[in-house]
Amino acid sequence: MDLLDKNGLTEAEFLAKYRPGDWPRPSVTADIAVFRETEAGWKVLLIRRGGHPFLGKWALPGGFSEPGETVDKAAARELREETSLEGLSLQPVGFFSQPGRDKRGWTMSEGFAALLPEDGPAPIAGDDARETGWFTLDSRWDEGVLSLIFDGPERFEAKLTRDGACAFSILDTGGLAFDHAHIIARAMEKMGLIQPEPTDFVALNAQLSALVEGVPHPLSNLSNAAALLWEAVGGLNWAGFYLMEGDRLILGPFMGKPACIEIPLTRGVCGAAARTDATQLVPDVHAFPGHIACDSASRSEIVVPLRRNGQVFGVLDMDSPLLHRFTEADRAGLEAFARILEKAVEGL
């Protein structure tokens, strides 16, 4: 027996009376952020629009999904038509439905991200893309405002703020079309490319003090300290400690991938920090003489000496896959973190 709805209609009767045009319907689009890693840093591919709206503005490749076509198929097709790139793995980064995001009407978009190998083919503009351009990307936080700096055929800057845990609000598009600054920010965040928000070291160091207070086990305190840094500080791929043994540093407690067991004091950022008894803040590890690549993904590093009776007995080491990840505020906060920890490992 067919089920009846509140109006006494079967499903067949309901569908016979249903008129899709009675309800407003949005258009569905796909927008694709293609990234490439270079020696100068990460770059994103943009197109210059050849039609209205935003004629002549830079934008992500993308367009409308056609009837009978899934959005991911539309993304692959639009990427091929506008840039000639195909065969890339497209990863969804979010659904974008902010009212007013498209001047043409009610439009919702699925955002995608893709990686183009450094030796991948050069994009060629087509369809309604007037030209393509690679833009080096940099991101910075300042008092809750995220700046995305694009440097390529032109230089411009978009500004955003957090709007919930997984979204941003655009303060200034920087000249980018539509809400593409938001899509790029989400794609960068999904891929671990965006600079994290500044760490609250007042709260972090208070938490460390409470964690180690009265605990007489030095290695346990170092282990918990590494875990605390890993959870509280964004944009890391390694956080931990090396301890002095003669004229070398030996791997101690850490979080991240397996690391180098021994580091001579004559090599690497850790060796330099221990040898000079001075914090090493390195924006680009590839520009640091004698850098030791325990993890090839590391791009920047900060190392803080640990002291006992005026002598270095180890170092706190943090690595990031982001260029310019660590700031002077991080230096001050981590040096205060180290001073608290030194008292908690006196028996080491």
C-alpha cells in the first residue's frame, strides 16, 4: 500500500503535481586552486577573466556545472578548458554559499585544491580565461586579520578574518574576483600551507608550569612538554628535544616523524644553537649553511638552548613546512617556555 502524505497524496501523485519552477534554485559552480611548490615557496595558479563579471580581474579557474554532470567532473572540465591542465587529483576543500558571492545571482560553489608537480606542464589560457599566471603566496596574521599576499604578474593583498572554525570572512578581496580569497584561504588551510594564528604563550607557559609542577621525572616532563607544543603551536611538522652528550646532541623526547639520532655541534641549526648558546630563528632552512634535513618537508626552524648552571645541556627544536613560520614573538615565548622547563629537568 502506498504511503500518503499530510495532503493525502501518494508519491506518484505528489510528483505529478510538483513544479520545480515554483522554488528558486541556485546555480552550482566549481572553483579550483592549483598549487605548485618552488624554491621561492608555494605558488597558486590564477586566470585573468576575459568576460563579465570581474572582467580583467584575477580569479581561480572554474565555472558552472552542466545538467547531468557532477561538480567534480565540472571542476576537471573547467580546469582543462581554462588552463589546459588535466589528470590532476582534485581534493574538495569546502562548499561556498555566502549570499551575494556572485553578482549574477544565487550561486553556490564547491572548492577544490590540486597539486601540480614542479616539472608539470605549463598552463595555457583558454575558453573565457584571457591569460594564466603563477603567484607566490605568503600569509600573515596580525591582530586577528589574515593577510594573503600574492606576488606574480601583479602584486596584491587580500585580508580576511575567522568566521567560525572552518570559514573566513573577507575584509578586502585585494582585487580577486568573487569570494576566491576565501576559497584560497580554505584550500591553503586544508593543505597545511597557511601561516597559523599566533600562539598564546602566556596561556601555554602557564599550562606547562602546571603540568611539570612537583613531577620529579625529567624525561616525563620533556615528553609532556613536546606533546604540549605539538598541540598548542600550529604549523609544525616536528617538535622536541636534543640532549648534550660530549660533543654531540642525542635525540630526546619529541613529536613528529622519526628524526636524526645524532647531531654534531658543528652542523645544523641545532648544533649552532648549542655551540653558540643562542636561539636560532631560521626563516628558510635551505639558506642555512650546514642544515641537516632530517625531514625534507621542513622549511623553517627555531631552536632554543636549554641551560643548567650556565651551561647548555640540550635544545628545544621546532620545525615547520612553512617558510617564515617563526617570529620574534615565538622566540620570546619559547625562551620563556625553556626557562620553565629547565627547572623541571634538573635531575636529567
